[in-house]
Amino acid sequence: MSGLLALLDDVAGIAKIAAASVDDVVGQAVKAGSKAAGAVIDDAAVTPKYVQGFSADRELPIIWRIAKGSMINKLVYLLPAGLALSALAPWAIPPLLMLGGAYLCFEGAEKVTHVLGWGHGHEDYEGKENEVQDPAHLEEEKAKGAIKTDFILSAEIMTISLAAIPESNFWMEAATLAAVAIMITVAVYGSVALIVKADDVGLAMSNRGRLGLTRVLGRGIVKVMPGFMKALTIIGTTAMLWVGGSIIVHGLAEMGWHGPEDVIYGAGKSVAAALGDASGTVAWFTKAAIDGVLGLALGFVLIPVGEKVITPLWRRVAPKAI
């Protein structure tokens, strides 16, 4: 009997350790995932455009297909690559982060120039208008394009998250990174599905609602969604520039050049002190604003490089990958 009680006690102890480990994994995953907020927001802001032009009954299947592709990107390709980097070449993580940050700055700045009417963007190029789109394969092409775009954003999310995970054993890092991948994919594409179908839900409520309040709410949803989509795009672009700029500044500090980070940190503290803010909120927003401006400036510099050199070269090397 005493042996059985001892066994049960051991099982209970193991269960407590396992539960604590799960809590640690989830907690670390939430903290690590929050560091990639800019890329996550942009992912949610970019994806809805891939279902535009399709019938309402095809929207959710397309989103589901993209979500599955995103999960494969993160778990099958990026997670092993990230763990291998962490174990074999940790020195490569800061430069890769900076490369991803530069890409975010480029994309954010390009969106700004497009709004201002200064450029045509790297997705428009000579001869594109002459390409024939086969309607039978349009959905296939849109889904593949979305998954390729997701791969870039997912690589940035996973790299940022990996850098934010505290040093631990291999399995804890793997479990945490896998949790980040699953949580972010569910959050992003669940949000995308809600955003895409909000118009249809609002229209159904306004036409079929039994209560007057339901119909009014439905009409309100239909009216609000266009503005909400514009706001989401603005937030996503701002987040890209902020995160991209902060990654570059922090990466320079990681590689030994602490000057820019120290100056920005000092500016934030000075502004907060001048305004009498003791909570650090003003300092944080000041730092984020400076990072965003630097990100925008870097993006403007990278636009001609991306549009005139990298993109044309990539189209020649891998035309089917565009």
C-alpha cells in the first residue's frame, strides 16, 4: 500500500513539474510573440487583400489554405532552422534580425510612397499588365502568393521570438518556439477570417435581424468596416516602421555600436522628464517614434535598391517564384 502511495506521489510530482513546464512555455511564448507585434499586425493587415475579388463562399476556404501554409512555414521550415541557428551559429541571429528589420522598413516606406503617389511599388513592373490570368488558376496563384508573403513575415516573427526567448535547454526552446508559431498563426488568421467576413455578417444582420437593434448594428458594421480596414493598414505600416527601426538600432548595439541606441534612450528619458512623466509611457512613445522615423528614412534609402536591383534580379533568377 505504501508503495502505491509513493508511486502516486511521484506521479503527482511529475504532473506538477509538467504543468509548471507548460506554464513556462506558454508564458515565454506570449512574451516572445509580443516582441514581434509589428510583423504580426502587418501579417493580419496584408492577408485580406488575397481574398478580394472572390465570391463570399470561397473566402474562408482560401484563408484556411493560407493558414495551413503559414503553419507549415513556421513549424516545418523556420522552427528547425531557427533552432539550428541558435545552437550552431547564434552570432548570425542579430545580422539576420537586422536583415528582416531592413525588409520591414522597406515595405513600410514603400507603402508610404504609394499613398503619396511617389512610386509604383515593386509588385508593378513593365509587362505585368500583359500577363494573362487564367481564372481557373487565379485562386491557386493568390493562395501561393499569400503563403510566400507569409513565409517572409513568419521568418521575421520566428527570428524575433527566438531572440526574445531566455536561454534554456533545447527542448524548452523548441516547445516555446512551436507555441509561438501556433498561437500567432491562430491569432492572425482567426482575426483575418473575422475581418473578411464582418461585411457579410453585418449585411445578414441588417437584412434578416428580427430586432431593430440587430439591424442597426448590422448596418453599423457594414459602414465601419471600410474605415476599419484603412485604420488597420495605417497601424500595420506604422508598426512595421517602428519595429524595423528598433530592430536595426538594437542590432547595431548587439554588434558593438551602442551610440544610436543610447542617444534614442536618452532622448526618451529627457522628453519624459520635461513633461513630468514618471511612468515611462512618454519615454517609450518617444523612443518608438524615433525608431519609426529612422525606419522610414532607411526604407526610403532601400526603395531604389529593392525596386531597381534586387527585385529585377530575383525575377530573372526565379521568375516562377514571383
